[in-house]
Amino acid sequence: MAKHWKEVKDAIEADLDRIMWDEPVEVKMSRLGVFPSGAGTAGQYLSNLVFQVADTQAMSWWTAHPAMQRAIADPDMSVEHCKKMWIYVNAHMLHLMGDVSPPECPAPWMNLPKLSQFCEDIIEAFDTITTKDEFNDLMWSWFNYTHRLNRWFFLVFPWELGDAFPRKTEAQTRELIAKGELPADVLPS
């Protein structure tokens, strides 16, 4: 039997309570470089942290949330359109970050199995959602959850690595132009 959307909302909010104030184990594993899935490039995991920051941002406050809010508010978009749009915007990334695919990927790829599970639960509950208000109520919980994950990944990202990549000054940029490495029009006139 399919889950009811209120049941899914309750499960999301229970996990949101779990991750609200204390660093979630999935974030701690990532911060410490523990990826049982084998994710990473050339034996390092910085790329995983970049994806976790960027993709949870896109799935929450930066892209998916504002797009869904506009769709929900749009009188030309039905609740069925909104459901499809949520799948199109989210499902592939949620599964990428949380799925297991043995033997190549023996554990959740980005340490986030709840994302895959909640994705399936939300889709399974779509038949119990009949109004945009109900859909919006579920989305409120969902986007609070993904936004909180993004805040955690943003918090633990090693931003100090950026010190090794200082932005070029105008004088340094002019030197690059003089060497022929950049065209002159990259600087404003």
C-alpha cells in the first residue's frame, strides 16, 4: 500500500529534527573522508565535498525550491504538473547521491541514503496528494530538509583551500594579456 503524503512529511521532519543541531553521521563521514562507496577522484575526496555542497544547494534554496514555489503559485500549473516537475528537477540527483549499485557501488554514493529513500517515498505518496496546498505542505518539509543538509555541507567544506587560489589583480591580469594568455577585452574599458 502506498504511503500517505502526511506520513512521508512526518518522516522527513523527524529526520530534519535529527540533523538540525548535531552534525549528522553522513556529514561527519564525508568531512572525515569516509566514502564506503569508493566515490572520489584519484584517491581523494575533495571533489565529493564540492558535489555535496553544490548539489544540495541546487536541490534546495538555489534552484529547485524557487522553481517549485513558482510552479505551485502558477495558476496554469496543475498539481499533477508540479509533481512531474519535482521528479524532473530532483529524482536523478537524489538517486545519484544516495543509491547503491553493487558491486561497483557497494554503499550510498555520496553517503546520503535518505535522499534516495525520501525521493521514492515522495513519489509513492503522490497519489494521495490532490491539491497544491497539500503538495506545498510536503514540499515545505522537503526543502527545509535539503536546505539543512546544504548548510551542514557548507559548514564542513574546507574553504581555507581557496587561499591557494587568489583572485588576480588588474595589474596581474594586464600581465597575462601582455603575455598573450588572455585577450585584451577581458578587462572593462
